[in-house]
Amino acid sequence: MTTTAPASALASIETDASASARSCGSAAPSASADLDTRRGPGRPRTEELDGQILAATLAIIDADEAVTVSRVVERSGVSRAALYRRWPSMTLLIAAALDVGRTIPPTLGKPGDLRDSIVDFLMGASADLDETSYPDQRFRQRIRLVMSDRELQQAYWESHVSVRRRPIENALRAGIAEGSLRADLDVEACFDLIAGIFYYQLVVRGCRFDDPAARARCRAGLEVAWRGMEA
């Protein structure tokens, strides 16, 4: 993928969009461009158009192209008005698109089997990020995009990553409350430690999600981290 960051891409949005470099919302879309009514019978308008917009944005990202208003409108078949109503900035749209295929963890296990619940979930979640649900190429595109644009990185953190952490953080707090984990633990720091085990394999060592050796290192790292957190 080219090194053009989303921030730079926004600056190149065509002048006919009449939008700022960071915001879709300031444009005044024409009525003739409104394709908001193009939907199948019985399908909720919001759900359908959201899906079209996100799919189009992902297709642009996967094609190594800069995400612009005009390209999203052209590929999705929706109007500028529909796009403006749903995402006030292209940064937020890109963040949402990059998270397609990711899920929020369920509430995890009872305190008595907290360790197994967390370890099994994390190992299973990494296995689920395969070429179907979240392709390795998309993961690497996501890392490249967010590292090249701090605003996108912060938007992605606030709208998606921080939310996905909460079930495990809450499980760690439950472990502290019932006495299986140390009372002096910093829960957010513990999650950062655990997540870092996986990101080091994927980002620094360049391994794939399904690499058995990398998964073995992740499991071993989790065991070490857990021993340090136990009461």
C-alpha cells in the first residue's frame, strides 16, 4: 500500500465535494446525487447503507487507494448526503471500516476459572482472525494506516479498541475482587501487557495469526504474565 495517510488523503478530496480536509459534514450535497432510496424491499435503510459504505471503504483500502469522499460514493452507490449523515469525518469512517470483522469479547467466566477463560479466549480469538473474518493483509494495512496518522490512531482507539478491551478488564477486576489476583494490580497495564504479547509476534516478528510457533510463544507469555498477576 502507498504511504499516503488518511490525513493526506482527506486533503486531496475533490473540490466538488465542497468539504474540509477532515470533515464530510460541511458539504452541501445536491438532491440529484441522492441515491439514499436505492435499497431492497424490507431491508432497514440504515443497516443497508452502513454496510454498503463500509464495504466500499474496505475495498478502497484493500486496493491500496486513498480513501476519498468521491471514491466511497462511487463504489458504494450511496449519496454524499447518506455518507455525511453517518460519518462526520473520513477519519471516523476509516476507523469503522478497519474494525469490520472484529468482535467485542463476551463476558468471561466465573472467578474460579478466570485464568482458563481469559487464556482460552485470547488464544481462540487470535485463531479466529483468519483469512475469512480478518485477513492478515487487512491487519497489516490497519497497522500501517494508524501508525501513519495519529488522528486515525486515536479515533480507532476511542471508537473500537478501548471498547473491545472492557470485558477482559472487567474479568480482571472480578479476579481482584474475589482474591485470585493481586489487589495492587493496575488492570489497564495488565491488559496492555497481555495484548503486547500478541502484537510483538505479529508486528515485530512478522508472524501470522496461524503460525504454531508464534501461538506457542503467546501461550507461554500469557502463563508468565498470569503468574505475576496471581495473588
